Amino acid sequence: MRPLKRVLQSEILRLFFCWLASLYIRLVFLTGWWTVVGGETPQKFWDEDKPFILAFWHGRLLMMPYCWDHRKTIYMLISQHRDGQLIARTVGHFGIKTAAGSSTRGGAGALRTMVKALKQGDYVGVTPDGPRGPRMRASEGIVSVARLSGAPVIPAAFGVNRGPTLSSWDSFLVAWPFSRGLIVWGEPIHVDRDTKDEALEVARRQIEDGLNAVTAEADRLSGRAPVEPAPSPETVPGGEGRAS
């Protein structure tokens, strides 16, 4: 067992770790120079109190708490795995609520929670390639949330000029303090309530393409080499499909 996993078996140490992680995110933001590209898109929805689904890749999770207007309630879909619970506790320090579930555990309950939140006028955040990938490939789950709720999906990504891209499955981007960073927003993607069959796959690909476009733009504007999506499950022999 790796030392970090051994340490995080302690409940007290897990709480301390999440608190430290939230402090690090605050440090990076407060010491950095941040620009928002396309911010008028979510602002219009916030100003009119219209709910939407925030979508971003798992590898761009670190600084996304600061893309949000914290006067608006948002629920993040977080896996029930221990790593997911660490994320939930960390983002909880920013007032972000969570709906626990994935395609393999608790998915139906999480779906109901998110659809209910959107219909009540709140907002939902989803990493459609989490919790296990493939990297930068959208699951069908986000299409279901958009279709059942009637709320559009708005893709977003952060980029930064200083910090490593880890060799993890999601190519997780770490931002260093005193960096120049930016948040890039895309255009809303609507999924009609009557969408079914082949049209659902078209909608899924549209969301995936939109997310990859804003992520590539964030990397370009911050002077980073772009992160390539993992091979599509359809093109991998023996592929088992997507996780959500």
C-alpha cells in the first residue's frame, strides 16, 4: 500500500488533507493572475436565475471552484469511491454541495438528485469522463441529466502557464502559485427532451467536442501543449464502454 493511501485511512487525517487541499486551491487563486474567457455565457444564466449543467473534464478539476458564482447553489456529481469522497470534502470548503454516485454505484439516485436540483432552479456540475475514464470522453450520463431536466450543458476548462500535467489516467493539471491562469467557457449545448436512439449519441459527441474545444483553447492561451483525449472506447478492441 502506498504511504499516502495508508495515511488517508484515518478519518481525522482525511479531514485535515481536504482542508489543506482547499487552502492550496485558495493560495493558487489568490497569488495568481486570472482571466475569464466567455464569462458572459454563464453570467447571463446567473443573472436570469436559469439553471444549467457545468461540465468540465476530471483532469481540470483543481481550480474549477473559482469559475463559479458562489451566490448560486451547485451540486457536483462525485463518485462514492474514497477518492471521490476526498474531492467532495475538499470542494465542500467552497460551499459546493455533492450528489454521490456513478455508473457503477448509486447512479440512479445521483441522477434523480441532479434532475431535481435543476428543476428547482439550482445548478449541477459534472465531470463526464469521471471517475475512471477514458480521459476526455463524455459518458451518456450527462446527456440523460440534460434531457430529463431540460437544462443546457455549458462546457468549461481552466488553463495555467505554470504547473505539471500528471501521468494519471486523466492527465490531471496542477497549478502552481503565482501563475497566470484562465477559465474558458463554451456555448450552451441543449438536449431536447424527446431526444432518443442515435440522436442521444449525437448529443453526447457534441458535449464531448465542446469540452475538448474549450480545454484545447485553455491550453493554447496559457502556452501549454494540448492534452489529447484517450482513444474512443469504440476504437479499442475489447473496450467496455464509458464510466460516468
